[in-house]
Amino acid sequence: MNEKGTPSLTVFKSESGITISFGDNTYFIDQAEAFHNIALKALEINDYIPFYVEVARREGKGEEFTNSLRHEIEKKVTGDP
């Protein structure tokens, strides 16, 4: 957790895969998983958004997270507050 009490994302890369730590939860991404290649590319360009999306998916919040992102995008496009 950071100063504000919100969970922070930590990513560890090893020879066997990638470990994502978010709050009290830890997830391992094996080299055999399809997301592993995406994770490697994201690390190369310092883009951590795919990791947040993967955490949401693994926590069963993928649909809720997707809907929230769509809502935010619509607000930006239409200029609504």
C-alpha cells in the first residue's frame, strides 16, 4: 500500500515467468500463458496498464473494469464531466 492507503502494483520478472503483486494479492504469469508475451512487451515500453487489466480479470472484475473504462472513454469523447 502507498501513503494514501490504495494498493500499488509491483511486477517481478524471472526466468520462469512474471509475478504481479497488487495489494494483498499475488498472481503468477507462466511463460506458457498467452498474456506472458503481452506482459513482456508492456515491460519493454514501461506500460503497466495491461497488468492492471490482467489483475482485474483474475479478480473476476474484468467486465466491471471494462465497463468503467468504456464509460470514462465516452466522457472524454463527449466532453461530459
